Amino acid sequence: MVQFDRFTLDNGLRVIVHHDENTPMVAVNVLYDVGARDEDEERTGFAHLFEHLMFGGSENVPEYDEPLQMAGGENNAYTTNDITNYYVQLPLQNIETAFWLESDRMNQLAFSEKSLDVQRKVVCEEFKEHYINKPYGSAWELLRELAYKNHPYKWMTIGKKLEHIEEAQLEDVKNFFYKHYRPSNAILCVAGNVTTEQVKELAEKWFGNIPAGEKYERKLKQEPVQTEAREFTMEADVPLNAIWMAWHIDGRLSDMYHAADLITEVFGSGQSSRLYLSLVKEKQLFSNINCYHLGSIDPGLLVIEGKLIEGKTFEEAKAAIEEEVNKLLENGVTEEELQKAKNKTESMIAFEDMGLLSRANNLAFYELLGDAAWINDEWDKYNAVTREYLLETAKKIFRKENSNTLYYKKKEA
């Protein structure tokens, strides 16, 4: 059971305090309720660009990393289509350094053409390296565009087009910052050998005077129910033919989310999974195959992806995947398979709860979803999934008209 206290500052900043006296370190996590889904379709990639800009200096701190390293700390950040998360871990006696640094960049970044230019180049290089010049690099861009027609999940976190980053102007960047990176749109979680009173005092001192900002109200285009199967073929200079099949699933707060997660465990997690045993080992159609889902807050995707063995056709590959799907729809899973998937999930949750940073991150995320206390209910929700409910979920997901297939074809010599 992960214990915590919480309070809210007058400017709307939600603060969670997790007491752990068994560590000399403290984790300070700031989660902003902004991701790629909150961008303008004609100006994408801004949430990810900000992940970089937030390290490029703030009003009173020209170099974010330097004072943190002097305090014995380390930090990082990540952006998804749903959230942006910044985290710091440092010795407890230097906790105020983290409060100073995080509050200064929440209050005001050092907006400059130079900083924007530097980070814009970094992100553009990242875009080229991972999505343009890398084999299969455009797969997710194509798959998202195939599966989503309305919802902003149709573009990747890094952005829809390289030009959107290249053409980002300082004024656009400032507007995005003051819209999203405000106390009313953030959650601060502090974990370590701290008291709630101590954290309250530090939070008031460092964050209390930051203007609340206008609470961002999300009004996203919703994705209609898919009514016909979609396919797309991409021909490129890749080593092997590959296939991606994606089906829409319910969002993170749906009852079916946990059942869908367990389906991915049974189907394609590791070398003892159904897809690996049947399609890699037995039929030798694929060199590797995986099944996973995106874990997104809004309705997301469950994906099966695999690279074909040389000489095997897309028709054979897709038919074999569909055969495995049909077996699941006809017979469900065995009690043993379900228990094994649950055991693996329980171990993963327990392992996550062991890390101080992970606990801080998860508490902030569950608070964003609706209540930090849900961190303690997660395993119960998985454990409550029955074979019958898993089958019902599978039937809802694996409808032919709900499928999106991307064929990534090796260019002929």
C-alpha cells in the first residue's frame, strides 16, 4: 500500500507527498497535463519541443543541469501523446535545489531565439534519425494516420511533419507555454524521507507566487467507431517485409483496459506467448512478433507487429495472425494462461513500486487520471478479470471492421 498526503496551493498546483524514511534520496516529479494531443494540427511537435526547451534555461537559471549536478542530483523528462513529465532525484539535504529549479522554469522560461534555435535543431535531428533515416521509421506515422481520422492521436509525439518544428516561431512557443505550463495544469509529487509540513512550506515558498494561469479545458475531436477494415502498403529500403495490425481499444479509464492489457500478455509478451510459439517457433513465418497496446488515456490501439522470414508472403502472415485471433475468439484463454499473465502483471506492479522515482511518477499520473489513491487499486482491477470477461473484451476488439493493417514492403533490388 503506497501511502501519501495531498494538498492544493491557491494557484491550483496539486501537491502529493509520499513519505519513505528508508532512503537518503528524494524524488521530485512535476507532471504537466499536456501532450501531443493538445497541439494544433498545423503546429505539431510542440509538447516534445518543450521537453527540450525546459532544459534550455529559465528566468534566473541559465543552465538547468549545472546546479542540479552540483547538488548531487540527476534528472530527465519524457513526453507522450497525453502528458509531459519531468523528474529529479537528489540527496534529501539538497531538496530545495529541486524546488528552486522546477519553480523557476514553471514561472518563466528564458525565451530567446538562440535557445529555440538550438533545441529546434536537436529535435529536427532526432526526427531525421528516428523517423526519416531509420528502417521502418515511418511505420508509426503511417499506422496512426491509418487508424485515426479525427482524434489528435493521428500524429506522433515528435510531430506530424518536420516543417512544423522547423517553422516554430518564438511567439508560438510562448503562447504554448503560458497555455499549458501553469500551476493549474500541473501536479507536483515529492517522495522521500519528508514530512507534509516540510513540503507544504517549500511548495508555498517556491511555487505559491506563480500565476495560476487559465485552466486549460480539453475539447478534442473524438474518433468515430471504425466501420470498415483499412489497409496500406509502404514500399521502402528495409531488410525484411514487416506487418503491423492495429485495433482500437477503450481508453485508460475504461473497465476493459485491464482485460485488453492481459490479452497482450497472453498473445505476444515474450517467447512463451501464443504468437511467438505458433508463428515464430512452429510455423516459422516470422523472425519476431510482438503484441502490445499504447496505454493511452483516450481510446488507443492494440497492436500486433512482426517481421516476416525471407520468402514468406504478406498473405500467409496476415492469415496466420487472423487464425490465432480466431482461436482466441472461439476458445478464449485457459485458466493457466490467464493466471500466468496476472502473475507477470503483479510482479511488474510490485517491481515498479520498489523505485522511489517510479512511485512519485505513478502517484502524479493516477492523480491526473482522477485520484492518486488508484495506485493501490490497480492490481485488484487486473485480478478481477475473469476468462469470460477477457473473451468478451477480445470480441469487442478483434472485429474485422475495427482492424488497420500496414504492410511494410521491402523494395525489390
